[in-house]
Amino acid sequence: MAEQDALDHAIDLARAYAASRRDRPVWATATLQGLREALGGPLPSTAVDPAAVIDALARAAEPGLVTTTGPRYFGFVTGGALPVTVAAEWLTAVWDQPASLYVMSPAAAVVEEVAAAWLLDLLGLPPACSVGFVTGCHMANVTALAAARHELLRAAGWDVEADGLQGAPRIHVVVGDEVHVSVIGALRMLGFGSRQIVRAAADDQGRMKPDALAAILDALHGPAIVCAQAGNVNSGAFDPLDAIADLTRRHQAWLHVDGAFGLWASASDALKHHVRGIERADSCATDAHKWLNVPYDSGLVFVAHPAAHRAAMSLAAAYLVRSPEEPREPMDWVPESSRRARGFAVYAALRSLGRSGVADLVERCCRLARRFADRLRQEPSIEILNEVVLNQVLVRVVPAEGDADAATQAALRLVQDERVCWLGGSRWHGMEAMRISVSNWSTTDQDIDRSADSIIRAARRQGTA
Ligand SMILES: Cc1ncc(COP(=O)(O)O)c(C=O)c1O
């Protein structure tokens, strides 16, 4: 069958899936065994018709899909893929541009350049920052911290790209006690072992305590990186960036901010007080596939020292030809060489939402998170464990008698069985919790109420109310 048939069929299937987003099961219905059987079998020995492959793939995969784009998916921190971004991704796939060098795709290179400037403006970051389009916040953390490592060692007279880390001057790394695990993962990749990292105490919401950081920095000698956080993955809380920036300036430490979703608070006049001080960060990291509602995968890194950023990332080879006009070369700012042109979808999101649309999206999710918490609080057996300052809600079932951890886990299983909404579990300060993240552009008040009712039903079935 012709190539066009496969494309047409895929478009029909994609349209039908998108149209069912609101009502299809939020949870996958297939079992592991069922998926293996449906998708597996021996490698075909000869060619299979492309349209038939697409048809069989969709038929077999669909029961194993989680409707992450649906309005009642509250798992992890997952944006819902705005239709305009999905459309841009379709074009990106058809265009199939390797966004490495300008010569490989002038359009992809310039779209990144334009979107980068828009992002700096929207997020209140210095316009001279360099920007990289990476797979996610984890790789954004890697990129930013590689730039930090370069710059601190350069200032100490050491060329880490040429001479490596063995024998290099020691760099101290300080993180908040509630650091996201991807920062630790990033540091590990860069040669900083997890046992070498110093943790500053955090408060009851997970915010780094500036006095704890001050005491640590006062006792350190030599170059240091401080990793702060905008948006705790459980509570949504923000480290006090202004106070932290005062300390890092005083100690000439590099301030990195992991703002995987919290950085988007900068786009809202009502919320940007949470990130006051972000403009003084040396680097920050965020995700577009979280709160900008761009499809996976899409992360962003911002570095206030472009020379360090580029030195840490860029590679040269005779065949990697650079353009004489000296445009922005996408691969100079990221760890990969060959890479998908993920700037197109980011550009489409920003252009279609505009400044006010991003602010609305972020503020609406926060309002809905508060509504969720308020509904759940009315149930005597439910406690909300965090201050709902952003889009995250931590829910615990506390029975009149018996074990709250067991009741919370059992209630979560019931919610999962009921399949009205998708949420996962976590532990918060030693307590089991259900974790809600409201990050989807299409979630409505009704979705929140239906989901809250499901959680309340589950809590009551613990015999607690
Ligand atoms: C605070 C924080 N940092 C980093 C990450 C990692 O992001 P990603 O999985 O998109 O790479 C997350 C993911 O939830 C996060 O919440």
C-alpha cells in the first residue's frame, strides 16, 4: 500500500484518539501479558504493508495507553499537549529536521532562536541568557550544571573539557534537603558523587532554609554550586530564591535553580512573587512538557553565562559545518548532536497562547488545585498535607482508628480501580500520601469535582467516615 495510505490512516486514528481524550479510560486497561501478546511475536521475515502496520500498532497499543492528555490525569507533573503543539509536532515529524546545525535546518534553528527570546521575556530572565532545548528538566539540569562546572573550574585555572575532573580543584555542591532526584542524577553524571553533596535543611513545606545554607557556605572554602528549587515535586513549595541569591552572591557560588514546573509561576503576575530572585540565578532548568503543555519530550535550560554554556556543550569536527553568517547553532547549547526539532512545538505553544494565555493556564491550574483541596478538606477523614501554593496537592486518609498509611494506600488503590482520574502515591515526611498535580490546559471545575468525589468515596470505603 502507498505511503500516503499509512499517513492518512494514522491521521484518522490520531483524530479519533484526540476526540476521545475527555471520555476514554484514564487508566490503561490492558495487562502486561496482554500487551506482550498483542504487540509481540517474531520479527516479520518480509515487509508488511505500512497502513496495516499502523492499524495493528494502534489497535494493540491503545488499551495500553494512559490518557495523559485527558483532563482528569493528575499523575506526576504532566501537561496535556495543547492541540496546537500536537499539530506542530505532526509537522515536525513530517519535516524530519535534525536540529543540530543551521545548515541542516535553517527554519528549526531560527525557530529556536525566536522561542528562546520569547521564553526569556516571558519568564523574566536576563535577555542575554543562552537557552538550550533538551529532552526534559533532567537533561536541563545536566546541561546547566556542566556549564557551572566549566565556569567554576575555569575561574580556578582548570580546563575541565581538556583535562577532565581527575586532579581538578574540588567543587563543593550544596542542595536543599528536598532536592529533586534528577539534580542528584545530573550531578552524578558530571562526576559529583551523591555522598559528596551537602544537604541544607528544609522546612515543613520542603523549602531550603537560608540560615542552614548560610552556615554551610560559611564553612566551605573554594568554588561551590548551590542547587535551589522552584516547585517541590510533592508540595509545590518554592525555595526562597532571593535570600539564597544573596548568599550565593556573597560566597561567589554558582546558583542553579531547578524549576521543572515552578519556573512557570514567573509568567503570572499573581504568582511571580514565588520566584523573586530568579533573575539572579546563574542557571535554571524547566520543562515545556509540564506546564507549557507541549508534548513529550521538551525541556529547557537557561544559562546566564553563555560562554560557559557553549564551552561545556559544543563540539567541533570538520564535517560539522557552521554557517558563515554565524546564526545560533542549536547543538552548541545541548548535550546531543543529532536531535529532534523540538523548538517548533514550543514556538507554537508560545505563539498561540501569548503572554496572557500562559498566565491564564498557570493560574487556572492553581485555582483548580485549591478547589480540589477545598473539596477534599470537607471530608473528615481526609487531610491535606501541604500548603497549596501552586498546582500540587498531597492527600492523606486519616481513619478514626487504625493506620493512616495503610488507609491512604488502600484508598489510592480504590481510586485507581474506579478509574475516574489518575493519581499516584508518594511519601511526604514519612507519611504515605496521594499526590495530585493539576497541570492540564483542559481540566475543568467539573473534572475536579468528579475526581474529588472519587477520592472521597474511596476514603469513606475505608470505614472512616
Ligand atoms: C522539580 C523537578 N525537577 C526535575 C524533574 C525532572 O524532569 P523530567 O522528568 O522532565 O526530566 C522533575 C520531574 O517531575 C521535577 O519535578
